[in-house]
Amino acid sequence: RILWRGTISRPLPLKPGEGAIVVANHVSSIDPFFIQLGTDEIVHWMVAREYSLNPWLAWLFRITKSIPVNRRGIDTAATKMAIRYSQQGHAVGIFPEGHINTTSQLLMPGRSGAALVALKARVPIIPCFISGAPYDGTAYGCFMMTAKTHVEVGDPLDFSEYYDREGDRAVLAHITKRILAEIARLGGHPEFVP
């Protein structure tokens, strides 16, 4: 709240005992900290395995019960863990873009992991848009930067009409596009087409 002047539009709309998938654009390695401003509950973020093995950061990822994920291909163990946390009433954080967006595009093409986990766990998806987060092109340089960061929190997206269709790639692609469109809308870009 001090170094990065983080603000959030409202608390995350999490219902007690009900899991959810929290999604957002990904502009900095510290994006999860800003989302965390919206709840006292731990959001279990899917984090690239190489960061969770870093000796300087491993303790943080253990405390926050993050989900280490292999970014190359499909990580079945990480997906199952995310589904289990969600089914047990916890919030799981997933960046649909898969990694930090260093392009000039508003959002990069999304991956279907958030849609898959939400359908399997039968939980809603809560979209957020992060603006102003510090990023200097490195994973750790942002810790020394000042910033004015804001998170805009959207309403939960209900995809219950697609339950039991998580094996349909067209359904996963459709949901992923809706997620990205909603993230963009929260960022003031309703015209964005994923």
C-alpha cells in the first residue's frame, strides 16, 4: 500500500465456503499482491515452478500455498490441485495469459486453464483488471520501483450452463474469450476482441 500505492475498487466477491477462480491481466511479477488487497483469505496462485523453487522466494510460496505449475505443456498435478482447492471453498488465482505481458497489446491470447478448472470445480470466475503495476523487464526489479497501482474487480461470471463440458475445446475457447473480454472491459476497453 505504501511503495506501490495499491488500491482496489472493492473486496473480491467471495462467498464464505464457496470456491472461485480469480483471473486478471498479468503485467508484473507482483500482481498477486494487489489482488490480495481484496480479501483476508489466501488466494492460491498458480505460479511458474521455477519461481517456487527459487531459494529466496520458496518460503513465500509455501506460506501462501501457491500451486507450482510447469509452463511447458499441461501440468495435470497442478490442475488437480487447483480444482481441489476450489472445491474445498478456496480462491485460486490464474493469469489466463500464462506469463507477464511485455507486448504493446492490451492482452495476449489466453490459455484455457482457468475455464477448465472452473468447470471441473463448478465454481464462478471473478475477473479483475490491474493497472499501473511496476515492471522493469525483470522478475525482481519491481521490488525497488514505486508505482500507483489499481485493481478493478468485476462481478463473478457464472458458467454453470457448461458444466460437464470441460472436455469440449470449443467450450473452453469460448469461455476463455469471454474471460479476456471481461478483463478488458474492466480496464476500460469494451471494444477489445480476444
